[in-house]
Amino acid sequence: MDKLKLTFPSPHPGTHLLVETRPDKFAEWLESLPSGNMPRFVTEVADAVTNLNRTDLPIVQRLSLMQQLDMVYSSIHNYYRPLMKSGPHKGNLAPIKELKELYRLTREMSFAYKISVYAYIDKKVFFGKNKNLANAINMALHYLGLELLEQYELYSPIPMYIWREIHQLYYTAESRHLSELSNPDMGLIHCFNVAETTYIRICLMALSNPYHLKRGDHWEVFTYLNHWTIQTIISEDPDDFSDKNCFVIDLDADDKPTTLKTLEDHENPDLRFLLTAQLTIRLAHHIDEIQIDDKCPKNCFSNNVIARKATHLMENMLASWESKQERQNPRYPRIDKMEVIWGLQNIHQVISSTDPILENNLKTNVDNIIEQHWTTINKSDGGTCLARPREKINEIDVGLLVAIRESVSGEANSSWLLGSISWITGNKRNGTQVGIQYMKGDLQAVILQARKGNYIDTGSHMALMLSGEQIHGLLTPTLLTTSGLYIESRPMMLRVGEAEQFIHARLKVGSTGSVDRFFYQTDNQQISTSEQQAESKTENSSDVSSEDEEIINLNAMPMAHAEDFEAAARKERDKRVTLDDMIVPKNK
């Protein structure tokens, strides 16, 4: 292991004139800041920490100032994450532009504690252990972990120095027997008081497939780990190595933990083993709780996370923390010009515009919907990686439905191929890279009307029918709709052109977080629309016939071939949850 090397700014002459350095006066200044105007508040605090980091101060004085700033940062964190608590964006994700000052504040907070680590590392302690050094290392790890998480939130590549510093800080604490030293006076909600637990949470976040998570879900995983990181341990014993529920950490590397099929170097003193068996058992237990109670268990996510989303997040975490997801199909380098459509509604409009069975008045101009200038980097049987020089990360999200096709000399060269965004990465300098997982089959634009109460609502929902792919042994077409429309056995009316067919939603076979994909079952009995029921009530207000009762009693409808769906459902339950086989390039 190399000698500890940390990155932080050096003192600048005159910066002490730009910031209050007396702890009592600094506290008064913090109280005077406009906390009702959070963007300005964050900027003022970030400026103060920036100047403090470039001012030469006695370590005791610096520590007193940092303890005040820790509390301020915690309140800012609670305001913005996972969703904004007030302001014009209350209940929604914070705009990236507004978060940039928070990212700057996080970086400066990590600088501040790295400065403190260097100040304490050579101080001798005659009685007991160096608690100040243990606390400085723990807080430096805490803010470096948040800095790492913010890079994932932006889907940006990770600076190489971050992982090297994280590993070196942990090794310093471990080698000095400080990694398990607790600070009972911590008092911060989102911060552990033990360096080893903080380090484990950082590793688990990196192993949760962060580039595959929707924006905002990173902080839900972070919240889950606030409660359950303690279920994971680090071992130095090579005998604990396994190819499952075990991730290998190289403390002398500049990358996150990884998995190995076999351990060849049993004598390497820099190897540690992250054991996740107890954590995955806890996750499986929580998933079972959701299936039984249909609600998110306590001490897992924030209050706004519903059961369906909690299950989706937990299944992804379970798959990620059991073992590394191996690619199922080899990738081949390709350079093809591609046309791209983003989102279900846009795809529906483009498919409809070329559908011969639709009336001309239903077709619209779609030239501005189709994007050019995308290029394939590589592709496999399961998906492809697209890139373009311009940054587009803030306009798309993981799970978004995508349609792509090759373009030669500006002319379409193939039919549209459907897929969903599996991962995203990029920045202004490098542009945007997107991993697409295919959904194979023939596309058909359709309209759905779903039941509300005892009748079919007249509101229309755009949907896509995908046929020709065998799923769970069935060649039955599937429907793709926006998330939330699907409910098991829900009656719907399916409209293809002018033809109408009453159906029931059946087994769900996939969800990207933005769209649900499910089988459907045709039904020969009619289900009343809201207008038809209103007319029926007007004409027959005094007499409700048995035929009317048959129309309203939706549960009495026959379910043809239900055994096929039940068999497919059993196969789905028995299947181990896996992520898609698209992976982020190695340097991410």
C-alpha cells in the first residue's frame, strides 16, 4: 500500500479576510443566512467552506467550524434528497442546475476533512486511541462517498482519484485500529459513526449498478443502506472468499470492488472480502413482506416510495449484491448511423404515422420527433451502445422506452427496433453514451381504455403491442403501457385502428420503471363505457335487468386459457431475478 496521498487545496494569502473564522461569530453568520432561499443559502455556505479550506487555521478551530457546517449540510441534504421538501419543485427531483452548488459544497466538505486527516495523522496520543483522527477519516469517507454518489446521479465517469483516496483512508484507519472506533457524539442522521461502516456503504453503492438506476433512485438505495449496511462485513481471511455474496476489494487499486471466479493470490495483503450474504437475506425477506402486505416495509426507503417501486429497487439490489452480473452475449464493435425516438408517446406517434390501417386524420408530422446523429459503439444480440458528441443526460432517464433504426445517407435502412435505456453515462466533454436493451418483436401502435370502477373510462392511453417473441414459453403478444396502468386482471378495451376488442391484463413480464409489459387475454363479453352506462341508466332508471348486471359484474367474465398464464406465472416466480446484460464500459 502506497503512502497516504489526498487531494485538497493549499492555503491562499488573504482568504481569511473573506470568511469569519471565529466559531461563535461563524455560528451567528450561519443563523443570518436566508434559509428560505435555499439556492442562495447553499451558495453562501459553499463559498464559506471554499475560503476556509484555503485559510491556514489551527486544527481545533477548524474542527469547531466543521462541526457547525456538518449540521448545516445535513439540513441541506434533507431539503433536496431524495425529493425536494418545499419550493416550486416540492415533491419532485431537484433541477440539476440548482444542485451544482450543492455538488461544489460536497467537494469542499471532503477537502475540509482531508485537511483534518493530515493535521491529525502525525499527532501522538499517549493514552488511548487517536479519536480525532478516526473521526476525521470517517467524515472524509462520508463526504467522498456523497461525492461519488453525485457523480452517479449525473451519470458521469468517476474521477480516478476518488477510489484511490477512499481505499487509502480506510487502510489508514484499519492499520491504526481506528476503523471500528465509534464516535458517540456524531449526531448526524445520514452519517455513520464508524469508518468501516461508512466504507462498506460506499462499496455497496458502487456495486448497486448505479448507472442502471433512474435519477433519484440512487438516494433511495442510499436510504436503504442507512438502515441495513450493518448486515455486511469486511474480512481479511482468504478462506471467506466465494464466487457468490463475496466481492473482492484491492486496497492498492483505484477502482471499486469486483468479483472473481477463483482467488489466485491468497497472500496479497491488500485484498479484503466484502461479504453480503446477510444483506441479501434481509433483502429477500423485505421483498416477501411487500408481496404479503402490498406496502413498503419500515426502515427501507423514503415515505413516498410505493410497493411496486420498492420491489423493483430491491430486486435490482438483490441481484447486484449477490454476484456480478455476467454478460450473456458477446459484444462486437460497430459504427452505424442511427435514428432514435425517445419515449412511448413519441414512438406511438411515429409508428402510427406509417400504419396503413389508421385514418389519415390520426397521423401527424413526426420529423421533429426522430433524432439523428447517434452512432453505435458496439452491439450484441441483447442490445447496443449508442453515443453522440452532445450531452443529453438531463433529457433522458434509465428505463425510458426507445426505438432505433439504421440510417444510411440520411435514409432509413430498416424497421424500428424497440428497447429501453439500460444505463447512461457522459458529460459535456465526452458527450453521451446510452446502453439499450432490446425488446424483440413486431411493433403495432394501439390504444387502450381501462376500467375505473364498474365501467371502462373513455380516456385513451397510448400503448404498443409487441408480437413474435417467445416469453415463458408463450408466443402471445404483449402490451407496453406507461407504469401504473397495469393491474392484474384489469378489464380494458383494446383498439387497433377501427377494430375494438375487450381484454383483461394478465401476467406482467417486465417493468423498466417507466413502462410495464404484460400479457393480455381476449374477452368476448362486452364491458360498458361510462357514456353507455349513463345512457342505460337514463333509459331504464326503474328497471335493471339481469343482462345489465352481467355487464357490470366484471368478475364473472370467462378467462380463456388461464392455465397458460398460471404456468408462466409459476415460471416467473421460480426464476432468479437478474439485471439486463448490458454493462457500463470498464473505466466507469
